[in-house]
Amino acid sequence: MKRLCLVVLLVTILVIPAFAKTTITLWHAMSGANLTALEEIVKDFNATHPDIEVVAVFTGTYAETLTKAIAAYRNNTQPHIVQVYEVGLQTMLDSGAIVPVFELAEPDFDWGDIVVPILNYYSVDGKLYSMPFNSSTAILYYNKDIFEKAGLDPNKPPTTFDELFEYGKKIVQSGAALGGIAFGWPAWVFEQMHALHAQFYANNENGRKARASEVYINKDFGVKVFSEWIRWAQNGVLVYGGREYNANNAFLAGQVAMLIQSTSSVGSIESKAKFRVGTTFLPRIPGYPKGNSVIGGATLWVMKGKPKEDYKAVWEFLKFVARPEVSQKWHKSTGYFPTSNSALKGLLDEGWFSEHPNHLTAFLQILSGINRPESQGVRLGNFVAIRDVVDSAFEKALQYKGPDIEKIAKAILDEAAKQCNQILKDYISLYGK
């Protein structure tokens, strides 16, 4: 009996380590349909990696998730992986809290397969610091039924600011909709306009050559854009839709005919819309050089301070996320870019984009532009706070009802630039130039 007990004990000691799991925590900001898609990825990974368990935890908005992750690192309660949106890039680089993903990878991992604009945005000195996951850009959505009701061609969306204004006026005056257009993420749309027209948003090449110390939002181009938006609002064409995704509700309800929003909304808008949805490139202002739309969305950052052996499991999950079939599934469920060229080729080969042209719009837009320094993305210290300032300026501008639009736009942006520059000054005082 004693011998049997000893055998059982030895077997138990030997077996338990063999089945021990490495638990990896992932903090994220996905909700709604995107949350369901993320949970499916985690479920598939865990099912195919019995020695690893990824636990995904929703930690609030993008801004909340970023703030919580940095605070958690200081308290040694950080996750292994955190999803951080693009404006957190400089903050994460300066945080001292990360392990760059290029340090985890095998020597033969094919970084060149990553879609170039995404690779460029998150690379420093040619090395990738976070794993691409849910990258996006902004596009113009429009309601084809409202266009027809207003006497507009549903297959000819506006391509310029002037066309959009004229279409919007016709829509409102005809009674086809209460408003012409709403924006999601207004401050991001403002950044997109700078990138699209090859205009720097801040000095030091948007903070990519050295830390930015001055924003250019109150220069002639920024004033031109804000002036146009004030004019649209005064004519009932531009309707305020909130700071993030609330504008989608007005579009889906038929209250506005057009929407500038992230490609991440393609899947949810198409599934919820009771009308024909069209998508097209962002409108341009003639007379400016051509740049490119800029990357948005988020990537997966690896945090320091975990046991060394955990990082092998972290890398296994990041590799899984980068697989073409996983990236394709994620794209189909959400509208976010497939992050690799091989994933994109697979979608093209199977005819996905032919059947779902609205998913193709963002790719055509970002790949047909000109890759130049003005369009590679902005790196600003405490960019979250700067976006908040610009959103407030946008809200103030849309409330203005009087004359001298250019003068008011300049005054509003001058004040916003002053606040932003102070934020940058404070950041540099902490981290240096």
C-alpha cells in the first residue's frame, strides 16, 4: 500500500508540471462586435496552445486603457500585453515600461510582410516596437438612399470640400435628411486632413526626427480647414456627432447623409444599416500637394516586469495574431486592416473585396496616396491631452454663428495651439528633447 501511494505521488509530481499553463493577461479597449471578434481570437489561440492561457480583460476606452497600463506598471500590477491606440505611441516609447516586439522575435520572422504604412508608423530606426493588430484609417461613409431622395447620384459621392458642402446643402434643403455630415473622432479627422494634404501637424517632422515642441494647427492650412467646417455648420451641413463613435448613431438613424469615421465601423454599420451604404475616400481641398491618409487604431505592446519564461508565451500569442488567416478573420469581422501583405493577398484571391467593396475603400485610399514624412503619423508627448484640446476647439468652432469666419477660426486655433504647446513643453521637461 505504501509503495502504491509512493508511485501515485511520484506520478503526480511528474504530471502536474507537464500540464501547468502559462497565463498571459491582455488589457484591451474593444467593445460591441469588436469585443466578440477579439474573444474569438483568444478562444482559438487557447484551444490550439494547451500550455498557454490568454486572459483578455476589457479596461475601458483607449485613453483609459493607456492610463491604467502605465499606472499599473508603476505599481507592478501591469498586464503582459496592452492594446494602445496610435496617439499613445510616444508615451509608450518614453514610458520605460515596454519590451519592444522586435526583441522577442525569432531572427527569421518576416517583418517585411507587414503592410508598409503600419510598419512605418510603429517603427523606430527601422525596428518595430509593437505588434500591429487593429489598424484603421478614416473614410467617408454615405447613405445612397438619401442621396437618391435628394436628387443626387448615389454612385458619385463628393470628392472635394466644395462638392461635399454643395451636396450637403442640397440634402438639407430637400428635406432628405436633417444634416449633411457628422464626424467621428473630430481631432483625428483634423490630423487626417493635414496628412492627406501633406501638411505637417507639428515641428520636427511631426515629432519623428526629435520630440515635437510646437504644433502647427493654427497655421494657414489648419485655419482653412476649420473655416470650412464652421461654414458647413452654419449652413446646417455639418452636425456635431460627439468625440468618438456616437456620430454613427446619427448616420444609422438617417439624420445625416454622410459620416467620416474609422474603417473599424464598416462591419457594424453594414450590419445595422437599413439603407444602402456607400464608402469613398476622404474629401480633399484642391491646390495642396497630395499626401496620404494616416494610420489609426491600435497595436499590442508588451510590458516589462514579467518572468522571463512568460515572454515566450507572449510571443506565441503575437505570432498567432499575425497569422494571415487570423488577420483575415479579424478584418472580416470588424473592418480593421489585415496587417500583412500575405493576409491581403489571401482576401483578394478569394474574392472577398469584390463581394464587400466597402472593406476595400480604406486600402485603396491608403495605398494610392504618396508616402511622405507629413503622412507617416504624428508622435506627440501626451498626445491624449492634445487631442482633447483640439476636440474642444472643434466644438467651440461649430457653435459660432457670426461673420468673419476665418478670423474666428484663427483665434480658436491660436488658443488651442497655446495650450498644446504648453502640454508639449511640460512633457519635454519630464523626458528631455
